[in-house]
Amino acid sequence: MLVDYEAARNQCDLIFRLDSCNVEARFERARAFMFMGMLEEADKDHLLALKFEPSNDEAKKELYKLKQMIRLDKKKLLLIFRLSWRLASRPY
């Protein structure tokens, strides 16, 4: 099944115009952000969803997974930076 994450995000944005506290739309937009690689935006939506519904276990699990993804992403960026720095500092 192919999912258009940009369309899902846009639909959630429309829902927020009517109901800015819609928790389900927050989760859906956070998932869309995750799949689009927009991890910081996904994090914000998860935190807002938990603010509106703090006892939601599914949101807590999703947020935990997202935090792991963000940590891995930062580690990858640091590794790429270190490798590029080493390559750039080599004499020709």
C-alpha cells in the first residue's frame, strides 16, 4: 500500500483549522512527519498530543520510538561530519 504522507499532513492541517486539539490528527501528522524524515516536527506533534491526552499509552510508545530515531539520526550526522572532516584534512 502506497501512502501519500504529504497529503496526510495536509489533511491533518485542515482538521486543525476546525479543532486544534484533535489528538488523533496530531498522531497522524506526527507519523507523516516521521515517514517524511521531519523528526523534529514529529516530536512537537507527539508532545502536543500527550499534552492533550497524557494517559495515551500509544502516544508514549510512539514518542519513545521517535526519540530513538532522533538519537540515531544525530549519531549518523556526527559520524558523517567526522568522516568528512578527516577526508578534508588529508594532504593531497
